[in-house]
Amino acid sequence: MPRRIHKNASAGVFYYTCNGLCKEDAYEQGDTYGSCDRAQRKCSRQEKYAWGQGEDGGDEVGTGIAITVLDEIGEKNLGKAKGQYITIECSKLKEYEESIHEPLRAELEGRLRELMGHAGNILVVGLGNRQVTPDSIGPLVIDNLYVTRHLDTPGKPDLVMSAICPGVMAQTGIETVDIVRGICDEIDVEIVVAIDALAARSSKRLGCTIQLTDTGISPGSGVGNNRKTLSSDNLGRRVIAVGVPTVISVPSIIDDSLDEVADAFNETYGRRIMREFTEKQRYQIACNLLDEDMADMFVTPKNIDELVRRISFTISEAINAIAM
């Protein structure tokens, strides 16, 4: 089980978000506020934890945030569909640091096992365009998977795994969800694990987080190219999504700097003003500061080729460990 981190004795990071806001009980965790009204039912919870350990048994390798939206009230408060959301953070992912591979693989494997439960037949879907480096995470993961469905040996594992790279609609002319649904129906898949690149909402998460959820994924939505969602409603089976932020829009970069600009005027009052705006309003303010062409632009780290190669290999090794 993950270890809870506490800022102080009276305000841990594990909390419930309820229908009302009880300011005496509210506390800050990063850019997120938790609220608790004990008279009302609990609708969501969040926990921040540390994972991994250095090779010398010292400091943790990274942190993680696990959010569970429990009901419709939680959906309204957080703007997320009911389900589980896990973000695994590791600043060293941006660097060429081989020592983090094993602890990160182990953490990712453990989280995937929790989300998958007991499954006998899974399909791993590598979303994205192999020819576009920031979008190639999914296909690269598939390249390193040890698929087992075609094996017929006495030592065949209990978990049968198959994999597919459906490409993008511009290449096939077919909605990805239609391709995946046809495969699922044909081979009786129990769980779909979809791997995709994401667009980061904050530069702090670009290339240094792995995000998981059991609510599905909408291919292309991060760059405004919305396609039909890969979800349990559309596929008739559970869908677990694994995403890595590899690009960020220019307005998101500007949005990141708004807090710094506010701090330049007044650290306390400036931040308070910025919190009066919703995420959507902040993004619109950033867009208004840019030319139209710049507002639609996405950028990626200069070492993205090395980054996607390393992260995709770690993800594939975590999935292989489950299937072996």
C-alpha cells in the first residue's frame, strides 16, 4: 500500500470532497483544494503518496496522486467522470537516469494490477501515429510487448494478451473505436488497455508523469481532434487508459506564467485573484494574449525522441510483468 505523506499533523493530503465547502476543514494540496462537509455524503477522495526507493534505500523516487470520483456530486465538483484517476510523477523521467526504470516499472505494474483486477483476456491498444514522434508512445509500447494469445503451450499463462496498433483516422479512414470494438467482439476481450500520448495542461507534468484511469480515453482530444471515446459504454468491456503528456499548447505555457505574473504584483493577493478564474477562463485569457496561429500551436521537448523511447519501454515492461 502507498504511504501517506502529511504536510503537518492536522492536514494530511487524503481527503473527501463533498457537496459543500467547509472552509475550516479545507486545505491546499498543490493547486487543488479539498473540502469536507461531514453532514453530507462523501463523493470523492484523493491521496498523495510516495513510491519507489533509491538504490541505496534512501529517498523516494517519485510521488503519485490517486483520485476516486464516487458519485454524481463528485463528477460535478471535479469535472471528471466517475472512476479512478492515478498520476505517477517522477521528475527524473526527463533525464537519462537508468536507475529509475525498475522502481517506476514496479509502481506502474502495481497500479495496473489494481485497476485490472482478475482478467483472463486483455487487448492492449497502441493509439497514435508512429510517424509523429510525440504521438508514437502507443505504437512503441506495442513493439516491446510479449503477446501470448497465439501461444499454445503447457506453460501458457493465465492471462492472455493480444495487441494492436489501429493507426489514426487519417491513415485508415475508420474510427479507432470501431476497429477496437470489432476485435473485442471477435476474440472475447475482457479488458482493453489503451496507451496514448497526451497534451499536458501544465508544463510541470510534461514528460514526467504517467496517467492512468479506468474511465476510458478519447483519442486526439488533447489537440482538439476529438474522436469517439474508447470507453466501457462504447466497447461493452472495461477500458483502462495509460497516457503520457508529450506536448503542450502555447496557451497552456502562458497560463502557467499567469501565477508568476500575479506574484510579481502581490504574492498573496495576486494568487487569490487568479483562483477566482476557472481553468477554462484562465485558458481563454491566455489565448487572448496570443495571435490566432500561436493559440493553436503545440510544442514538445527537444529530446522527445529519447523520452518516448524510454517511457514506452518502461510501460511495456510493466504490462509484460502482468502477463508473464
